[in-house]
Amino acid sequence: MCALVVAASLSVSAAACKSGASTRADDGATAAATATPVSLSTTIPAGTTLRVGDQLDFLKNLLRLSGQDTNVPYKVEYSTFIGGPPMLQAFEAGALDTGFVGSTPLIFAQAGKQGLHAVAGFQYRTGSYQLVSAPGHSDITGWASLKGKKVAYQKGTAGEAVLLQALDAAGLKLSDVDSVDIPQTQVAAALQSGSVDAGLSIEPLTSAFLAKNPTAKNVATTTALPDRSNFVIASDATLASPAKTAAEADYLTRLVKAWAYLGDHPGVYTNAIYVKLYGLTPERANEIVAATGTPTFFQLPGGIVAPQQRLADLFQSAGEIPAKIDVSEEFDSRFNQVVAKAQGQ
């Protein structure tokens, strides 16, 4: 999250995926093997540590609420971040073994020749970002109306991907808007002050902003596959280590089972995170979850390659990455069988 600059942007649906959920991406394409498939190991060497990059305790809370954080046969060390870019920096410094990001950081990692790959993917019904107008801006009615407007978003995140793809669909380019690059947590303040006309926002920040500014509007979102996909990533050093790979397989299994548990216990994550932690009303929390839809793991690379390639090409055309890349190289399918087994397939 998915990406996702706060945990809520990648949050689990109250109707989270059942153990039998599909492991194919939207177009049903079959994943190509990129490495020797990994089986869930029953022997993880003593002393193994898995260093996990989290986003505001999203993964940690997911496992805790589902009971999947117990009897772990290795040590898990969490580091929490706000968004994918700082997490990529930690990977570059060799401080992480695994983590999760959205489609955009994955593209930037490949463009920067970082030694990491996506090892699992999950997707939602809609993207996590919303196009929000500043108070009183009734002229912002959709993506096409952004031409010539000041638009706030954080570069290098899923928010920029949402904007690029939506503008492209509306026949516009990034150069057609006046981009204001600020941290995601400052977008609401920029909107409220009137220094920008519109911005890319995420929950629960969107709901909090709209509650205080009734003349502001949630104008649009997107259903593009890269915008609603998130990826568990691992460093090449981790994938080269039998001990770390075994721990990664176990950790992925726990994540898949955590979603299955939440699917069988509707409202657990919604109440614990959106209501109790973020302070939203139960009604608003349920609305968000209903819009987000059921998250499902899919086999890598599956149907993500073509839309991910289109997104990468848009970033390259906009001058955000230096050269064209082949996004099929971002994915490592060795854990596909692990994910499928955890889903009961």
C-alpha cells in the first residue's frame, strides 16, 4: 500500500479475501517462472532474523489482529515508514530484507537498478488515492478539469502514478498541470490554505479533511490495476539466502492467512484501525472498506505486466525515470506456490 503513504491507504477490507480467493491477476494470465519455486520450509535455522519494512504498522497490525504473529520460528524486526520512497532508501542501505510498496516505488527501484524484486502481489477493487478539490473550487469536476491548475501530490509515490494515468486517459500530460510536490501528510494543509486547487489524498486524511471543509469535494478515484496493486518485495540478498528465503515463505503464508481470518471476522480491522486508531465514525469506516473492495493475492507476474509497463513508460515520458525499462524484470514468481497453498489451492 498500496504506494500508500499511510497504512490506511493499503488497509485490509472488512470483507477481506477468503482462503480460496483467486491467485490470478485481472486478465487471468498465468505467471511465468522466474526462479525455482519455493516450498514452505519446516526448518528455519535458529537465529534467523527477517527485517521487515512496514508502513505505519500496517503489516504488524494485520498479523496481530489475525493472531498470525504467534509462534514465529524466527525473529521479526520491523521498521516503519511513511510511503515507499524512504523504504527504498532503507533497502539501498541494506537495512531491510522484505517490505511492501505500491507499483510506483517498484518502478523507481528498477529504474535505479536496486537489487530487489516483488515476490507477491495483492490488489483491491479501487485505487487508494482520491482527487480532492480545495474548498470552494466547484470548477474541479474531474481529471480533465485539472489543466492549468495547481495540483498537490508527492512525487515517487502511487499518488503520482494515479495522476499520470488519469491525465493520460483524459488526453493530458503531466506538463499540463502545475505540479506541487509536497509530502502526502501536507496535502490537506495545502488544500485548506488555498495554495493549491486540488490534490491527491488518501484515507483517513481525505475523510478528516472533508469533514472540516464541507465545500471541498472528493472528485474522483481510479480503478487502473497499478493504482490498486501492492507488492511484497525482497532484496536480492534475501532471495540468495536459504534461511531468509525460508523465513520469507513463512511470513508470506502468515500474511495470506491473516487476510483469510479477517474475511471470516468482518469488522475486526475496520474497528481496530479506522475507528479506534484513526477516529473515524463506524459509518464512514464501513463506507471506505466497501469502496476498497476485497483484497486478493495474485500469481506473479500475471496481468500486471502490461499496465505496469504503460505506467513505467508514462514516468519515462514525463522525465521521472531516465530510460525505458522492462517491468517484467521486477517480478520473482518463486513464492507463487507458497501463496497458493496458503489460500488452500
